[in-house]
Amino acid sequence: MAQPDAVYDALFYNYSPDIIIDRIAGIAVVIAPRFKLKYFAKSDDDAISYALNLSNQLASASIYHIVLFKVGLSPANTYSFNYQYALLIGNIPGNVVNYSGGLMIVLNQINTALGQTIQLLQIRNPAGNIPSLLNYTLQNYLKGNNVAVAAGATSLAVTLPVTLNIGYAVYVTPQWNTSVWVTGKTTTGFTINFGTAAPTGGSYVDWVIFF
């Protein structure tokens, strides 16, 4: 037997994330089941500002809640979700930087200043404690495993598959006895240098990028 709408409404209001930022027909929408409202925003900034206001109301009442960013936003201003009661999850824009809650999970970060969208997963704990991850495999696709280096080569140019912020770090492990350093680092690549040329028959190098 089909359940009455009231039952579904009760489930939605009681078990959905408290504040959802979505996009309908190109318009940013804030849905707040706890407040039983839907707000069609005038802009991305308006959507975040409205969601922040609702988050502040819940936090002021000491209510733990979730702010779910279902879509990427490009706000012009910086917003501060600075209450310990809010958990931010989703496509959180880079402008939402002042956050001092317990945990923030980022899936797709938009850096408006640089005009970049960096697709990644970050798990942050602004309090300074490292969160525990159990039974997970953490993968980094910005890496080179067993990259061939020709015999006699003293350098290797690497071209990245995406455009990055220049602040990334490169860690390199050559598979022969040599010193190694990185030069020419740009948003699209870098050069690995070897103090001792690759041996006869060539060799391999591993590299990985961290942010």
C-alpha cells in the first residue's frame, strides 16, 4: 500500500541534510528541510549568504547540521561557516575558506581568483587534529609510476594532465643512485633533473604531486 504524502514529508524533513544548495534550470536554490522552505537565489553569492544565515540560526540553537553543496558555485565574496555545529559536504567553492567546524569534506573546489576548477577530494579538520580513515584506498592520479628515462638522460620533462595551482609539491624517486631536483615548475608541468645520468639501458623514475 502506498504511503500517504505526510509520511514521505516526515521522512524528508527528519532525515535529509538540513541545508542543501542545488541548481534548478540554471538558478541556485537553497532547500532547507528543517525550515520547510525552498529559496530561489538571485545569484551564487545570494545562495551561499542565505544558506549561511540558516546555518547560523541552527548553530545559535546548538543544533548540529549538514550544509550540502550539490553543485559548484562561483561566489565573488568570502563567506565564513564558522560554527562548530556545521558539517560542510560537497562542491564547496574556494571562497568558503573561513571555517572552524569539526570536519569539512570537499569534492570539487572552485578557485574563482585563478579561474580554475580543481577536481579533488579533501577531508579537513580545521581544529588541527588528523581525522582517521579506515579501510580506504587513497589514490593520487597526479603521479608517474615507473616512468622510463632514456640511457644518458640528465633530465625528464613532465607534462600534467590538468592545470594546477603553482603551489603544489613534487616528490621524486629515481631507480638508480643519483641526486635529483625539480626545476621549471609551472601550472602545467615541471622538469626532473638528475645529478648522475641514467645508466646504460635506461632506468625509471617515480614521481607524485601533493598539495
